[in-house]
Amino acid sequence: MDDNALIRIRHVRKVYLMGEEKVVALDDVSLDIYKGEFVCFLGTSGSGKSTFLNMVAGLEKPTRGEVWIGKVPIHKLNEAQVTIFRQKNIGFIFQAYHLMQSMTALENVALPLMLKGVPKEIREPAAKKALAQVGLKGYEGRKPNQMSGGQQQRVGIARALVVKPKIIFADEPTGNLDSHTTKDVMDLISKETKENGTTLILVTHDRSIADYADKIVTIQDGNIINVEVKGKKNETA
Amino acid sequence: MSNKDILQLCFGNLLRRRTRTILSVIGVIIGTTAIIVMISIGMGLSYGYQEQLESFGNLHMVEVYNSGGGMSSNGQTNKMDDRTIAKMEKIDGVTVISPQISQYVVIAGDHKRSERQIIGVRTEMLEALNLEVEKGRMINESDKNGLLFGKTAAAMFYDPRRQQGADWGSTEPAIDPLQKFIITNDWDYGTNQEGQNMGETQPIQIEAQGVGMMASADNEYTYNIYTTIEFAQKVKDEFEKAQNGGRPSNNPQGNEYQDLMVYVADLDKVASVSETIRTDYGFGTFSLNDMLKEMQKTANMIEAVLGGIGGISLLVAAIGIANTMIMSVYERTREISVMKVIGASLKDIRKMFLLEAGMIGFGGGVIGVALSYGISYVMNHFLSGAIGGAFGMGSKVSIIPIWLVLAALAFSTMVGVVSGYSPAQRAMNMSVLEGLKNE
Ligand SMILES: Nc1ncnc2c1ncn2[C@@H]1O[C@H](COP(=O)(O)OP(=O)(O)O)[C@@H](O)[C@H]1O
Ligand SMILES: [Mg+2]
């Protein structure tokens, strides 16, 4: 365990109560993630990947254990504090894109900036630039329902990139896309995050996607069973 | 998030759900209009009472009688003299106070005569009454025997050799009011019976000088002739002396007056001034304002009942707004969650929903105000004749004062915000992960 890592996850456990029954989504998970790293959580459905990601992103509180990002104890923040932290440091890419249906591509990309209070004159050019970056020049005025899944996910990526976050979280970002589009989108995500030095945490059940990552963390039944670092030998947790 | 952006977002959301927005706005319009129109009818009623009473006399005036023995509630007796008047002048709300000395006389000039009340009051009182002078000037304190004619008083002179009494209804001066007059106690003065029916009473003649005539014939002062207290007192004393067979009256009340006039500039204080004079000084009072207060109590009650009926419709509208907002929160669960995850603060989320609800309330309020003005206009122009008379209303059936407009707008906006509060709270506290799963 390395206290200099950007993200430090220590003995995190998450138990859900389903009525009387306890569901252990995460058992006892510890992990270090470094700045600029592309980390992939790999595992079958129900293994606890999403729970893990949500815990790190502060969307859920662990039952036990600690999550530190830099000097910030994410597990201790209340919702208002964690919202402010996310606004400043974190971007999200969703499997279902989660674009605002009533807004144009440009407005969708500009939305995180608007939420931060950035004025229109600044956020719209920035959004336009981000759209161009993901190859959607000329699509600024399109509504989500006028775009393909791949295009919508590109808008989603642009929306995550536009705030220049330190960390981007992506939960099955290609889960709704065909294999050809999946490759384009993965190329785009890994290229853009590498260029900006953004830390990327991506969840997938697909080994071929995991191969884009610098570090592959395999999860099974709520535990890390393997951490594979590119260019290094497997190290078992 | 900047307020401008929130506002735009809210507008967008309301427009997107156009039909439902319009329906909730209509609810508020009906509620606001009902409240405003109902209260405006109550106001019209109350104004009608006031109009009616004003035609009877001056609402600022309290008349004080030397009755009730001048026994105040703490058992002290008060003489209605200059010392007491000086004390009463300090009662909160009293603008001018004056004794009122009146004597019914025969007054003659230029071969014409009239039977009139001559009333002496302080000149400040005449000034406070703000009576316009059409001819000549006001009385001033240095006038020894000056007379100010009410317009009707000047018209009521007649030639006693030609007719028995004055013509009623005329307001054209029958004499030049700016001349010398004779004041007498001979009721046959100027007729061929002159001086023959005096009995024990000594005939007297007092000279007086007309100095002015009032412009208006539409008030209670128009029938009288006004003069200074000193001159009125002199006339009164002479009349009493003549009746007593030449002996000066041994005025049993000393220097006491019989009547006072009290002018209260602030209409809201007339009632308290009357009350103080009755309880602290023990004198009797009369003011039209007392009647107005009673009538206004009735009007206020009617206003409250009518306003309550309007209020119920706005309450129904509030339920409509709450329903719209709750539906909106449910429909936008995913949207709200996404916004939260990508950086919307909880405060902004709540602000958004409160603002949307407030906009429905305010928008409905504005249209409701406009509609109310329309309805009020129609009622005043087409109904005031028809029902106005039947309900004892004045010239207006419905009056919408500006405070009612502002209050209605504030109220409708508040209804919106309050109805939106719980849905907004729900949106704020909603679990982000639940919202994102919801597909
Ligand atoms: N909100 C919840 N309530 C109860 N059980 C949950 C909840 N979220 C996840 N789980 C359970 O926790 C386990 C891990 O879920 P998840 O992290 O979503 O898996 P993955 O993303 O790897 O498919 C699963 O068994 C799932 O049923
Ligand atoms: Mg999952």
C-alpha cells in the first residue's frame, strides 16, 4: 500500500440489506490508483464492480473502510460536500449516456460548466471545442434522439472532458454499443485521457476492453482476485 | 449555477410540459381572480358607504355637546370652557378645536331678509374645513362683525313684502353678500307687521358687514352664516338680554360653551378622538365617522367572506401546482440524478423546483390581476346601475387598490413556492443511484 497514490482505497466493505437478507457486494477491498493511470475493474455481472466504482466516486458510502482521494476522505463527506468535490474534480461517463433529451449536443456538453456557474460566453466555445475533440463537429445543434448510440456516447465523453477533471469514472461506457463503435469510443476515451493526464477508472465485463488499461483489477464476489499491471507480472492481491 | 441559467432552465422545463403548465397556471389565474374580484366588491361596498356618508357631512368632524354633565370616567367634572378646550386641543389626532356658538336670527339687507343660523367658530376651523370662497374673502380674527355666507344662505334672501319665505332649491345669491346687514330678533322685520308681535321681548338691531361667500353649495356649511366667536357671542348675549326684558342674562353656566367642533385631519383617528372626549371629559360626541366605522365593519365582514371564497379557489390551485411539481419530480428522476452526478449542487436542484413552482404562481397571478381589472371594469360600467342601487353601493361596484394587486401577486407566488417546497425537497433528497438505474 502506497500513501502517495492519488486514490487510496482501504478495506472497503459494502453490505446491502435486502429485507432480512444481507448482500455482501464488496467484502474487503484495498487498492492504490496513481495519477494519470487508466485502471479497469474487470469482472462478471454481479461481482461488485459498479458498487466499487460508486464507492470511490462518493456516490455511495462504504459500510466500512476508507476512500481517500488526495487529502480528501471521501467516505466522510456529506452529500453537499461530495457534490462540490465532484463538481471540481470528477467526470462521469455512463453506459446509458444519460444525456438531457431536451438539450442539444452543445448544451449537454456545456451543462457541467453551467452547473459550475461558468457564463455562456465561456462555456459554449469550450463545449464546442470538446465536441470537435470527440469528432462531432457540426453536431452541436442535434438533440440526443437525432444521434446514434456511438454519437451520443461521444457527447457523453465530451461532457466528461469539458470540465478537465482530475478523474473520470466510466461504468460500462460501451455496454450499449456494437463492437465496431466500441473500438472507436475506447480509442477516443483512452487517447483523450492520456493526453490530458486524466486518471481514468473504467468498469467492464469485457476482457478486450480491459486490454486498453494500464492496470486491470479483476473482481469476483466482492473481492479483488487479481491486479495486472501492463509490462509487469501479475500480482495477486 | 447562475440565477439567469436557472431561470432559463426553468422556463425550458415549463415550456416542455406546456399543457400541464398551462393547466396549473389556469388554476392560479382563477384563484387569484376570484380573490381580487371578491375583495374588490367588498372594497366597492365600503367605498360606497363612505361616499354616502360624505354626502351627509364631513367625516373629519366630531361634534361635542355639553351633555353628559361633563363627568369623566374617573369622576372628575369638566366645564366646557376655554381651559378645557386648551386641554382637549392636545388630544392625539385633534387638528383644530373650536367652540361653536349659534343663534337663529333674522338677517336683512337691501330690503330682503332671511332666517338663518349665525355660527361663530374660530377662523382656524373655517380654514381647516378648506371652504373655497367664491366672493370676497374668509373671516379673520380682526373682523368685528364680519359675516361669511354659505352659498345657499346667500340664496335664501327674499323680499318679505312680496313673498312669505325663501325659495328652496336656488343657489343663486339673492343679495350682494358684501354689504351691510341688520341682524334682528323681530320675526316680522320688513313686513307690515314689523315690531307688532314682540311681546315682552325688546326689539334689537345689530349691524354686521358681509365679507365673503362660499363657493360650494354641496356641503352642510352652505346653509349657515359664519362669523367670529366674539361676534356670535355678542349676538347671542344681546338676544338673551332682549328676551329678559333688558336685563343681561345671568348666564347660569358662566363662561361655558354648549357645542364644540373638533376637526381631525387623520381619518383613522376620528374614532379615538371621539372616544377620548367621551370617556376622559364626559361630553357627548357625534361624528359621521362613528357610523362609517359601523358600516365599514359590515363591509369588512363581507370582504372577508368574499375573500375567503376566493381563497378557497386559490387553495385548489395550490393543490394543482403541488401535483404538477410532484409529477415533474417523478418524471425527471433520472435527469435530476444525472445533474447531481455531473455537478449540480443540492441547493441549485431545490432552487430549480421552487422557482418553477413560483413561476407558475407568479405567472398565474399576473394574468389573474389583468383579468381582474377587466372584470372590475365590466362590473363598474355595466352593473353599477343595475345592482349598485339595490345593494346600497356607490358609484363603483368594484375597486382594486394597488395594495390588493401587490398582495395578490405576492400571495399567488407564495402559494406556488409553498406548493413546490415538498416536491423540491424530494428532488433534492432523492438517491442518485436509484435515479440512474431508473431506465
Ligand atoms: N442497491 C442495492 N441493493 C441491494 N443489493 C445491491 C444493490 N446494488 C447492488 N447490489 C448487489 O450487490 C452485488 C454487486 O452489484 P454490482 O456492483 O452492481 O455488480 P456489477 O456492477 O459487477 O454487475 C450484486 O449482487 C447486486 O445484486
Ligand atoms: Mg454494473
